[in-house]
Amino acid sequence: MPLSPIGYYSDFVVYPLLIAILAASGLAEAGLSGAAWWITTCGFFIGLWTLIEYWLHRVIFHRFPLIRDLHHDHHVNETASRGTPSWLSLSAHGLLVFLPIWLLTNFEIASAVSSGLIVGYLWYVCIHHILHHWHPPHAGYVYRLKQRHALHHHIDGDGNFGVTTGLWDRMFRTATTKQTARRSEIRSPRL
């Protein structure tokens, strides 16, 4: 959805602060004996975020009517300040992830899971911003992501749903490359 500049950039301030608070308090709760477990759990959920990101983009952003229309606006106006307001993403995470896990287990587990997912989300927000607003050098990870994402926006909206990684697109056979996009256009040109 359209955001003010403050609304758009607030994720870049709010989420690092939240991660620092959750990590510090979660690690303090875990103590020295539980620190390795906490860090491993957090790392696992950072990785899991990439799968969640893929499915959210593929299913929710491209299939649910109201959200699909908002996301389509992003495809048309790529550099506009659009996104999920911080208050909404924080509320959803708190109510759907942090609070239920804390109530069912303990703060240590809830903070590790939440920190991992929030780091993953922040990584996604940062990468997505970079892909639309920066011009990275023509070598390396970020440039390859930018190329993949450009194919999603301009050639094949039914492929390359992963923003931070192409792993899930390869695994679920939704990866689009320049070559597959050309072959697809030759077989059935877009009108």
C-alpha cells in the first residue's frame, strides 16, 4: 500500500531496534548454557523466512484480490513508496508468532523464533529496497537478484517469486531466466 516517506523507511529503524531488544533479552534468558541453542534456532528461522517470503509472494501477493491489486501497483510503479506499514507487520508477527509461541512455550523460544523471522523479514525489506532503488555493480549476489527480480516484474509475473534467494524458485520450478523467458515469448507472444 502507498506509504509516506516516514512510513516507508520506518522498518529500517524499528526492526533493528526490535531485533536488538529481542536478541539481548532472549540471550540473557537463555544464559551461557542456552546461547548456542538460541543462536541456532534464530538462524534456522532466518532461513525459514526465505520459504515464507516465497509463498507469501507467490500465493498472497499474486492471488488474493485486494492484495494482488496493491501488488500490481508495485509492479507498475516500482520506485513508489509502497509496502506493509510497520505497525501492521509488527502486529501480525506479534499476534500470529511471538505471543502464541510465548504462551505455549517460554520467552527464550519465542524470542529466538521471532528474532530469526524478523531478521529474515528485515533482510527481505532491505534487499527489495536495494533492487528497486540502487544500481549495484554488475557482479555478485545483489546484481543477480536484481536481474531475477526484473524478470519477475517485466517478463514473467508467474516466476521468480523469491526476492532474497532463487532457491525456492528452483525447487518449486518457478524460476525464470532470460533464456526461458525468450523461449516462452517465442512460443506465445504477449499481447
